[in-house]
Amino acid sequence: MKNNDSFITGEMLVKYYELNKQKKEIELEMNGLKDAFQTYFNNLVGPEHKGEVTISGYKLQRQIRKTEKYDEDETIKRLEELQMNELIQVVKKPDHIKIKSALNLGLLNPTHMEGCIITTYSPAIMIKPITPR
């Protein structure tokens, strides 16, 4: 701990545990409702159309977000057929699986890779009761 003002109590742990459990239950229930709303609009206007309905003073809207991207294999094939290779990116990336294999087989020395590895840490909080509830 960084300073003496920080403290953790058993009540805090219990509260966090209970809230997290409620959060998961709420998310499951909300996902079920969202699925029902999607099914409603799919039947009403079709799966790719926006919709709107007002019930009991609440407006329910569905927006449709359209995203487009090129199919990589098909696009590369087509551009090569058209001899438009300058429109194709050549991306150099380390092959993590082959590097690991080369290290394991002794073909590559770990010292060769010093300064190449980026390590990141992300904290995660987990609380569970020690005794069954």
C-alpha cells in the first residue's frame, strides 16, 4: 500500500463480491432482453433495418451500423490479376510461434532477442468466498 490512509475491510470485500455477482446476473438479464428486442425488430422490419416502437411511455429504437471492409484474400487476388501490386501492403511481422520454436530448438539464443520483448501487466481484482455460501 502507498499510504497509511488506505485500508480494506471484510465488509468491503463482501460488498464487492455481492455487487459483482449482481452485475453478472443483471448483464445476463439485460442480454436476454436485448435478444428479445432484436428478435422483435427482425420480425417487424427485417434483420438489416432500423426500427422504433413506443410502449408504456418508453421509446425503443434499433440502429443498424454498417461496416465494410475488403475480403483480404479475394482483394489481393483481384489486385494481382489487375497488376495493381502497389495497392497491396507488405506487412512484416514477427512469427511468434516460429520464434518460440527456434528458441526451444536452440536455433535462436534468448540473448539475441533481448530488447525485443514488450511485457505488459494489467491488474485484475477477483474476490471469492473461502467458505461455501
